Amino acid sequence: MKFIELTVHTTSEGSELVADIFWRYTGYGVAISDVKDVIALQRDKSTYWDYMEEGLTQGEGSDVLVKAFIALGESGKVIPQIRGDIESMASNCGGALPLGSLEMTKREVEGDDWIEIWKKHFRPIHLGAIVVVPEWIEYEKKEGEQVVLLDNNMAFGTGEHETTAMCVKLLQQYITPQSVCIDVGCGSGILGISAIKLGAKRAYLSDIDFVAVESARHNAALNGVTEKVEIIKSDLLENSEVSADIILANITADILVGLAPSMPKNLKRGGKLILSGIIESKEEEVLSAFGAQGLRLEKRMKEGEWIALAFTL
């Protein structure tokens, strides 16, 4: 089978945003090549390096390459859509986040050996009591841990990116056995599934992207939580009567601001709203939009270039 290997040149800050776009259009693998990841592992004293190629870590400021593999027969339709989504993403960032050149290159390749190679790069991700585990990896759960399995089409949120990680960490500070949770823009379903694994009574997940909805449904089944979750294709919730103790939204700041007036209607008095995907330059705009809805900032978390905010109603 023939494929197009599509590569976008970006930055560390932009790599996950580009990867998320790629995942909307392919189930054949997405890879990020970032020298900063190598540097981080080199500095991790728990990891022993037997050999490292000389000069490998000298390009800390160089391009980050994000690659996707697309079936040749679909490429003529899909690549222009990807290009359009990347242009929209760059426009939404408004220059507030360094994205690099976003130059796109492509080449034709044959075979799918890279899929097995790509899988080897993934590892369990520890986020407090939650451990996110690719479904093809055998992992022995330790006492106090809750494992969230994600399939190899891990679209739209894996726990590797700071925005998702902060949501999962904040969620653990508020969850109770009686919690009803809403995950807006659910992507892979990682946040809603994590809520159930942490003991929540029920979770409602929504996303406007069909592929994300299907991915979330698949991952919910993989984790055995289907009976406790409802997953719909929607901007927010079609059922305005659903009342949540916790609402989670890991989306870009511009979209969050647009959703601000509609979110509180589904939040119980005293409930918590956890927002992530916010670059620092957009933080005040988000604070203003949600403050105007009667929400009070309770906690702020920062990792890398990203901000997460927890409000109470």
C-alpha cells in the first residue's frame, strides 16, 4: 500500500497543535521529531544512556518536524483540508505563540513498517493517580493508580501535552464519588474517561469532530466505562438539563471565550470549571470572559507556554 508522508516544520510550542490537526485525518500514525525531547531524556538521571550520537543535542532551537502518513488515494482530498486547518490554527493564535514556518512537504512512501516503529516511542504517562497507557503496552497497575488505555489512533489528547496533563491533575483535586462531569471538546475522551476511573458517577462528552467522537467512544469501550459515559457530536451539550459538578474544556482560548456565555448553564452552584489550552497572552481575555459570567478564579496552573484555570460558580 502506498502512502504520502506529510511533514510540517514548526516549533516545540506548535508541534502538538499540528499533531492534533493531523490526527483528524489519519489513523496511520503521527510522529513528532523534537530535539528538546532528547535533551529532556538526557537530563533525566533515572535514564541511562549507553550511547548518543555526537552533536545530537546541539540543535535545541531548530525546527520541530511533525509527520503524518496518509493513504495515497485519500491524499488529494485530505491534504488541502489539513492545510486549511493549519492556516486557521495559525490565525487563531494571532502571533501569540511561536509556530515556525509551518512549511509543508510531502513524499510518497510504500509499506507501513513505520507504524510499529512509531508505537515504540510511546510509554505510560503518569499524571498523579492516572496512568495513561497505549493499549498495545502491557502495564502492571500499582496500588493507588488508575489506568486509562488509549488506542493507537490516540487523536486529540494523550496526556503528553501540558494542556491535557494539567486538566487531569486539576480534575483529581475536585473529583468525588458523586461527581457528574462534562468534557467539552472531548477529543480522545481522556478527560471524561479519567473522571470515571477516578470515581465520578457519570460523564458527558461532546466534540464537534466526528473522528474525535468515534475515537472517544472506542476508548470508552476499551476502558470498560461505556455505561457511565454519554458521547455526542455537539458544540457543547444538546441536553441543557444536564447539570454538572465539574466541567472540563481543553480548547484554544478564542473558542473558550466564545463558549463562555453557554457553559455556566450546565454547572451546578459551587461547581468547578476547569479550562486549559490557554496561551499566556490570552489569559486575561479568558479571565474576563468567564468572570463576566459570575465565575470566580480558584486555581491557576502553568506548564511550559500553557495556562490552566479552575473556576467556581
